[in-house]
Amino acid sequence: MGSLGTLLRYPDDIYPLLKMKRAIERAEKQIPPEPHWGFCYSMLHKVSRSFSLVIQQLRPELRNAVCVFYLVLRALDTVEDDTSIPTDEKLPILIAFHRGTKEYKVLMDQFHHVSAAFLELDKGYQEAIEEITKRMGAGMAKFICQEVETVDDYDEYCHYVAGLVGLGLSKLFLASGSEVLTPDWDHISNSMGLFLQKTNIIRDYLEDINEIPKSRMFWPRKIWGKYADKLEDLKYEENSTKAVNCLNEMVTNALTHIEDCLKYMAALRDPSIFRFCAIPQIMAIGTLALCYNNVQLFRGVVKLRRGLTAKVIDRTKTMADVYGAFYDFSCMLKTKVDKNDPNASNTLNRLEAVEKVCKDTGVLQKRKSYVNDEGQSNVYIVMLVILLAIVFAYLRAN
């Protein structure tokens, strides 16, 4: 659930963590009995516990479609990421993946369960999933053969691997009859995906650069080339200052999508779909706030503590909660901006634009802060110690 030291520092995390644990246990018990659906939901839970928890809130028909969509794209992404597969073998798999290639079934011998589940979906869901998978496979194949050089390349790559996911989910929401899409839905759906993907690319720098047998490099040369001769040079301690400056420019680039994301979420009508979309977006802005100006990103794993993730899941119910979270994390990020950073003014301008959108809604007054919770009362710590003592006494007695 979390280390004792972290719980003592953030006692407010305890209740949301307990609620999340119980919700995960309930989600595990809701797995359908049919073997193919059982496989799909079990696999979903294994690859992403937090996503599995959020998806369980959707009504069954839409939940099944999103589950299959996620697993299909996850499998496609696994093929793209596997640097041990030669390019001449990988390209035809990516291009033909939407048809269910035999080659990939060899790689993933249980994928037939996902195929069986797909065939039980309504035709509208099937068409949306097949179309997006086809477009994504073709886009991935394109970038297997070329580097991410410019910022436009970066946006295009992120569109193929994540922006299309945003478009696909919007199509599934429309097919379910739960949402009516706005005229600019394709643009802002794409922004939803780009914001999440760019956050992941920033956070996963070290994992990607150390990939064996070959590094995966998604940061655009147009940005990192200002700070290093090679992208992998940023991980070395002697390049720490330039590495952090590069990191900050990458974060600033990701911030450009926030206003579109807020617009997309504000237009959603179904509460379960809203939470499904909003929780990952809040976790993304929180992750960017944690990564910004943080040299540890080039040394190891940087991610939100589990208790804060539990808080986000517990507290995100309305658009007011989203505005509050984005405002909080924007303020947190703003305090970390170094005026000597070469991109400081651009970063501050982006953050001030986000803060203005959130403040102009007039909903920030009555809310719980996501970030200003370090100075907790000692009463909470005493209560925690007493609770732990009771638990240990119970365990010893039994």
C-alpha cells in the first residue's frame, strides 16, 4: 500500500489508498466467466492496475469495447517496442496487424482470446477499433524507418501512437450513444492523446535510452540537439545542467496541449466516461510537475507516489475537480521554474495560460488541494500509530 515513512509524511493518503485497494479487489471479482473475457480483463489488470480500475466504471458494453481496444493497441505497441525483432519482420506485422496476422499470433499465442472478444462487440465498435489499429500500425511502421528529427515529426509520431487512441475512444463514446461530439472533436481528441504520450516519453527517458539490444529514442533532435551531441549523453552526470534544460523544454512543449484537453473534458456528459478520461490527464500534469527541473529523471524512476494516485482517483468526480487539480499542479510546477533556464519565459507563459483558464471558471474556492498537504497535523500521525498498534495486536491474537 505504501511505505510506512511515506504514510507518516502523507497521512491523508491512507484512506484513499484503502479505498483504491478495495476497488481493485472488487474489480478482480467482476471479471466475466467466459474464458476469452476472463483473459482480457485479467490481462488488462496485469498491464495496468490503475487503468483497469478506471475502465471498470464504464457501463458493460462500452467497457468491453474499451478493454479490447486497449489490449489490441497494447499488443501493437509491444511489437513496435520489441527491439529484438528485425525491421524487415516487424514492418509487415505492424501494417497488417488490424487483420490479425499469423505472425503476431506466434509472438502472442493467447491473442486469440482478444480476437474472440472483438468478434462479440457491436459492429460500430469493431469498425472504430479496426480503423484506428490500421492507421496506427501504418504510422508506427513509418517511424520504424525514420528518426524523430523535428518537433513536427514528434507531434506526428505521438499522433500515430496516442492521438489516434484519443480519436478511437471518441468514436467508441459516440458509438455507445453516451456522447455527442463537438465540431472540433478530432483536434482536441488528438491533443488528449498527445498530452499523455509526451508525458510518458519524458518520464521514460532512461528506460528507453537503456533499452537492449537497441535504444529507443523519441525525444526530437530539434530539441535535444541544442544540449547534446547524442541523446544518450544527457544521462551522464557531467551533462546534468544541459540535461535539465533539455528536459524543461520537453515539458514546456507538452504543456501546449493542456487547454485543448480541458476543453475536451468539459464537453463530456457521461460521468463514468468523464472520470475515465479525466483521471489519466490529472496524473499526467502531476507527473510533469514532478519531472520538471528534476535531474533524477536521468538517474532512475520518477513517478507519482501511490497515495497521490489514489487521491486523484478518489477525488476526481466533476470538472471542478479537474480545474482544481490542473491549477494545483501548474502552481507546483511554476515554483520550480528557474529564471536562468533558457525556456523559463515560455514555460511561465504556458503555466499562466493554464492557471487563467482554471481561475476563470470560478470553481477553485471550495476544493481539497492535491499538493499542499505536506504540513499535516500530528493528530493524524498519532491516529495512524494507534491504528497500526490495533492491527498488529489483532494479528498476534489470531
